[in-house]
Amino acid sequence: MTMHSTDQKILPLDELAAHLDALRRTGTRVVLCHGVFDLLHVGHIEHLEEAGAMGDALVVTLTPDRFVNKGPHRPAFPEALRARAVAALASVSYVAVNRWPNSVETIRLLRPSVYVKGPDYKDTGADITGGIVAERTAVESVGGEIRFTQGATFSSSQLLNQHFSPFSRDVDEYLAGFRASFNADAVLSWLNRVETLRPVVVGEAIIDEYEFCDGIGKSTKDPVLAVLQHDVQAYPGGSLAVANHLAGLCRHVGLVTQLGDRLGREDFVRSALKPNVEASLLSKANAPTIHKRRIVDRYSGSKLLEIYVMDDRLLEAGESAALSAELARTCRPADLTIVADYGHGMMSPDAIRSLSDASRFLAVNVQSNAGNRGFNPVSKYQRADYLCLANHELMLETRRKDGDAEAEILEVARRVSCPRFTVTMGKTGTLHYDVALGFTRAPALATKVLDRVGAGDGVLAVTSLLVCAGAPWEVVAFVGNVAGAHMVSELGNSSTLDKVSLSKHIVSLLK
């Protein structure tokens, strides 16, 4: 093959496909490799040299930045730089950045004679994504074959962790200590165990709306900022978001929630829930489904204003009785009940008693927000098996603004008959308590914070499963902070937790 300069080797995907069609007509045997190639290293070089020897033209396609699911801190190098690094290798004929999350559609488009993977992919059972089976099917459908290189394997994630860590020294020391006690397989085994649990989520349904606007100046008549609306994005929030997180980790999830009988948005709610969520949608009379609208500056991402659309009065007697009956029916057969109480009127005293009576394992989050601040204390629950709270919610319960978190947990443990706690503390991480084992701390693992809305819901979901399953607190703390890092890097509940992404993030941190 004629050698090209580095930049000439990099082509748009469709242009590359047309070029390969022309080469095939001359009898050229096309070989394809696909991957992230984040921090090019000797293992990549040997892999690509061996792959190139299997044909006449070696094509390498790269996972685009937006689909690299090794955690919010990855990729370390953007796709343009990764493409140039790979294209600089003499063994590589052409490079393109993919436009799909995986290589299946790319294989069908480029139609290679040989699709080459590294030796660590020979065992298809070890592939947590299940992608290798789909790739084999795709390459065979275009008349090609899948082959595996034989060289030693190296890890970009391990090299990046050792030499280019995005974390502080304290976090690096924590991760080193955690790796010494738990490898990735040990942590992932707990995600496998919780997959068979059958959780039920109870709490208010919330529709989170983001109205993206451009500031156009001060109103001519009033001292207010005028904005021009650009677009509106809506996401399932509240108990809907918790249920979706669980649905990415468990095979079956139950949900008991309430919609309003006006502005109900039931079609949106049902379409936004994952298919394995079985929802019981009760109705609240003369009320809207709760909407929380954020007016956001499109350029900076700053939130200018938040608008609540809701009727937060307590349930009437008939509504409370219907809810209590549904909770008794739904929670008794479940392995655990997870309460996401946003303090907007759904969780009546009768409903709380029904939860306490019917739940085998009761996990509770009682949230303080602008719509209920000071009026939604965790002590309204007289029993819980696990409490997951934010630090400010702990302080509101104890009425101590600058108290010691450990002492506050012990006091709340006396007020609520609960033996296990997680307290999220923002950028300082999480604090965990077990009455039999004492306290465990873990640092935050976030490297990018876009939006903190919904982060606590993700932590509640995954830690409730792990605590119910009996996972070590070190694992609960680590995985909870991985989930929190994922959620704060996204806009609100625009994405949800799932086993594959969470697993790949965990593996990348523990290499």
C-alpha cells in the first residue's frame, strides 16, 4: 500500500467506506480494528502490527468521545488527538472516528475481510458488554471473519491511573488502598448479585424540565432579566428516576407513585420509564403531576430560576387509604422497598405505617428541597433498615448547623430505629455507618460537575441494592461514589445508571 502522511490517513467514515470499495475492486484485503486507543502504548502498537499482517490495508476506527464509557474522567485524550496518534503508525493505512457507540454498524459499512480483536476478547463470557458476539455476527454477515492477535496485553486505563491521574493525591491514595483490598471482579460480583433482587420504589413522580434560553437584556419597564427561549428538554425525575436507575441494574423493578389528575403527563411518564419497570400510577385529585422547571442560560449552563408546578397538600383520606392498600399489595413480595420522599404530600402517616409493616427491607431517602425545607424530617419514619441522606438533611433533623456528622448520625439513629446510614457530603464524598461496624468514609470521585440534580437519586438506588445484598461497606461506598460521579457529569436525569457503564467505569478505576 502507498504510505500517506498522518493527516491524509484520517478520513470521514462515509468517505472511507467509498475509498475501501474502490480498493476491494483491485483485490485489496481490508483489515479492521476498533477501539478507544486512549493513551497509545506498546500493546496497541504490537496489536496493530500483527493485525496489519493479516491483510493489505489496515483500517482503525475510534470510539468517539461521547461514547467512551469508562467514566466521566475519560477519555484522557480527545478523539482528534487519538486519531492522529494512531494514524502516525506505519502499520496503519486509514483512520476514522466512529459515529455509533460500538463497531457493529461500522463493520457493516466498511465490510472488512478480517475484523481483529485483542487476545483478552477470546473469552466471550468475560465481555461484560456482550459486544463481541454482535461484532462476530456483523463481520460474518459481510463475508468476513473475526481473528484475535496473540501478543501480550497492556492497559491504557492502568497506565493513565499510574501516570496521568485526574484525581488529587488523597483520592489516588484511597484508590490504591481500595485496589489492594478489592479487585474489579470482586466488586462486579456484587453487581451480579443485586441483578436478581426485586425492588419496589415508592415516592412522588417529578418531571424535570430544562428551558434553555439566551439572555437578551434587561426589560425596558421592569428591573428583570429578559431571556429568549431556545428549547425545552424534559426528563423523568423523582421516583421515576430512581426506578430507571434500578432498572439498569435489576431485571424487574416495581414503582408506586402518584400523578395529578390535571397536567398529568401520563403518556410522557410511561414512555420515559424503562420497559422492566412495572408502574402503579395512582392519582391525586385536583392537582398537577409535579413539574420542576429550570430556566438555564444556554451559553454558560447557569441556572437562572427554578419554578415548581405542584399541589403539595397532604392526601385526602380516600387517597391515603388507596395508597396504603397499594403499598401493602406491592411491597410484601418485594425484596426491598426504596422510598424517595420529596416532601410534596404523598407520604402520609398511614402510608408510612403501611411501608413499615409491609417491607422486608426498607431503604429511605427523605429529601429537603426548596418546596419543603424544614417540613420534611426523616424522624417521621419510625423504622428503616437503611437511610440515605444528604448532609444538609442530617443537619436539618438535628437542628445543628455546624455539628459533627458522626455525632449527628448517632443521634438520628436513636430517633429513627435504623442500623445503617449513608450520608452524601458533596465534594468531600460520603460517610457510612453500621451499628455493628462503625463508620466508613470514601472520597468523591467526580472530575466534572455539570449538574447536581439527580445525583442523590443515583446514589440511593445503587447503595440500597448493595446494602440489602450485604455488600461490604467499602464496596458500598466506592460504588456509590462511582454512581455519584456519573450522575453529576450529566444534565439532571438525562441519563441513568446501567450495569455495563457502571461496570466499565469501575474496571477503569481499578486497573
